[in-house]
Amino acid sequence: MKPSVMNKLRKIILVICCAVLTLLDSGAKAQSGGREVGSCAKSAILIERTTGTVLLSHNAHQPLPMASTTKVMTALIALEKGNLDDVVTVSRNAYGVPGTSIYLSEGERITLRDLLYGLMLASGNDAAVAIAEHIGGDVGTFCGMMTARAAELGCEDSVFLSPNGLPTSGHHTTAYDLALIAREAMNHEFFRTLVSTRRASIPWEGRSYHRILNNKNRLLSDYEGATGIKTGYTKAAGRCLVFGAKRGDLELIGVVLNCPDWFDEAARLMDLGFAKYDYFTALSAGESLRMLPVDGGTQDTVAICAARELGAPVPKGAIPSLEYHLPDELPAGLSLGDPVGEARLLLDGEILATCPLVMQEGVPPRDISFGLGEIFRLWPAHPEQMSQ
């Protein structure tokens, strides 16, 4: 087999092996259930935001109605599929939706940005319908988008039949699924700003004054480092809350479903999380780790670096170990950013987090032009040097 073909095969095999390692590790990590705790909530969970590691849980995989915490997914779809400056025309369907409302009028024109403030601060059920129709064309299609997106995030027990969480048979999620959805939503800077805002005003078409929106999440004023996220209540679902806080490098996201003492229980769970865990950063994004030899390349070695930050929550006082999984040698022809291995952060033999290790630069294979260039580079500058 020609050397060039062999190099290509080695490169393909290397990339496939790296991808398989990543999939296997992420699958194993997702099965971790965290420490089981008692709770006054029917279902509860606390996760670390960066890695998604489950820290505490209670009946976290029990399907339950979730009231207006549904709107976390509504907002996520709106941010992924819409434009904040879009102007939405309110339909008859969105006008007069029962329950909490921002009092939209039929035919009113309002931006998607302002609708999202109405959705997440005032929990406007009418805003949810207006958003659903604008993004999906109709509510049914939008709800299908919600369910499909939840499945993509790893939610196995979530069905969305409403964009606002009003009681609907078959509309349900779990504390675990809702935490995954909130974690994804918190990757959007606008969402983070939105759910941490205590009070806002948005235009009210046809009136000389604005709508005043007040956030119902008491944790924003009462809990140190609180980041949001969404309240919800119906008689069928009980009091439901998606919440979060950040202190130092440790950021938590939690969910309680059907919880009479929702704010107090959320604070208690986060207190436990902050008391028992620290965030340990092992590698920075782009950090150079080591040099590896290159077979048949235009240079003999290449630097390998971390593709992203590698860190995880660890029990206070614990020191995890770091492992590198890399080949002894690399084939020529790999490009900048190509995965070549993996770093693993471990504690007592358990993988806490993984990070791809990638090429810090590309290394082309040697060819005729490279060979000629080397000859000219090494050729004596003065012919008389050849006889010395």
C-alpha cells in the first residue's frame, strides 16, 4: 500500500477512535444519578451547569406536570429559531388566553424580545401562544418542536402539548429533563439576562404607558448568587420551580416539582450543593500539554492542546487525577484542531469529565516540493565549502 494511502487510513482510524471514546464516556457519565436526598418536593434535582453532573436528586425521573416551568423550553426554542428583533403580530388565539397574562390585544405588534420578557418575568400565557405561532406557524407544530428538541438534549420523559403549561393531559416532564433544558437555555446570554431580571418595562401598543413586569422568583432578592430561572403553578402540578445560583466557579441549576415550600427547598438544596462541592479546573481551553512525534510530516513533532476547559465539581477537599489518552505517534496530514486523543478527569476511578485533545497546528505530509526545499535549505551557500 502506498505511504500516502496508509497515512490517510491512519488519520481516519485515529479520528474515529477519538469520537468513539467521547461517546462512550458521555454515555457512562449520563447514567450517574448523584446523591439521593429527602425532599418535600415530589421530585427534585440539583446539577452542576458546566458538566451537567447530577449532585443531588429525589425521584428525579418521575414524569410530572410542570406548569409554567414549561416556558423555559418555549424561550429556548424562540432563541434558537427566532430573531429578537422580529415583530410579532398577535393573533386571535393569543388574545385572552386564560391564567397569567400580559394582556396582549388582537392585532397588536410587539417584538419577540419583549414577548420573551413577558413570558419569563410575568409568565404570560398569551405571550407563550404568540411566540409559538410566530416560530412554529401554529401551536401544535411548535409543541412538536419542543418535544423533539427535548429529545435531542437527552430528555427521555418529556412531552410538550402546550407552550405555557396550562393543564393538558399528557403534558409532562421530569426534574432531570427540565434541568437539562434549563442548562441548555443558560448557554444563551440573553436568556441568562432575562431570567435574572427582577423588573422590566415593555411597550404597550395603543397606550401612553408601558407594561410593568415583575419577576416572581423570590430567590433573586433572597439568595446569594441567584441566577433565576422560572416559577410555575397550577392546581394539578403544584408549585414548581427551576432555579440556579453561582458562587465563585461553581454554578448550580436545580428543579423542584410539586413542592409546597418551593423557594425554601430550592435554597436548602443549593446550600447543600455549595457546602459539599467545589469546582476543580484541570485544564484551560487551548492549554498546550505535550509534543508528539509525527511520522512522515514536514516537521518531526507537533504540540497537542485541550480543545476546551476541563473541569468538574468535586467534593470539598478532594483532589482528582488527570489522565491523557494519546497515541505514541501521529500520522502526517492532520490539520489544526483535529482530535487526536482525550483528557480525563477522575476521582476514585470514576470519570468526572472528559475533553478532546487536538492538534495545535497542522502538519502536512512530506512531498517532492518539501524534499526540494530541504535540499536547497541545506545546500552550501558557497561552493568552496564543499571541499573543506
